[in-house]
Amino acid sequence: MTKITTEAVLTAITDYRGEIDTDGRTVFSTSDIARVMGCDEYRVRVACSWLRRQRIIEAIEGSAVIRRTARTGERYTANLYRLKPQARAEAFDALFQTFGLGGEGSRTA
């Protein structure tokens, strides 16, 4: 059995091209990503749960639906997700300059 890592799921999410929301970001479900990866959806849901806690992806408000597992018919809630915009170093440099805290090159590693 292939090990499904959070990094592999994040790569699949980043590469996935599906429906685009009004902000121009790709919307996906765990079943979409599992289908692309050729794996069980449960493993993708586990990785997406971790990615949500780390604020890398976000659930789209109002997108929750109730589904049933194929094996046992157990009910679970499924959402649509999207990648959260990530802050870039350039944005922090602009803030530092705005508040007189210096800019590029003023921070030490």
C-alpha cells in the first residue's frame, strides 16, 4: 500500500485544476483529490484535516454536505476546500517600510 503523506496531498491539491471560485482559486473536495491520487478518500480527509489546522487550506462556508462511506454506509460531513492565500516576504517588507521598521535587508536571519 502506498503511504499517503500530507505533503503528497498538498502537491496534488496545488496541481489540481477544477472549478474556480470568485477569487480565482481552485475549489476541490477530498474525493476529487483522492480520485486524482488514486487512493482511498479517508487518507486524503486525514491530510486535509491537518492542512486545515495549519491554515494552509480552508473550508468554503456553506459547502458542507452529508455523505456515506462506500464500505459501511457510515455518515460523514464533506466540504469543499480551497488553498488559503499565503503571505509572501515582499508583503512583510512593504509593511516594515510603512511602519518605519526598515525593509529588505534590515531583517537578520
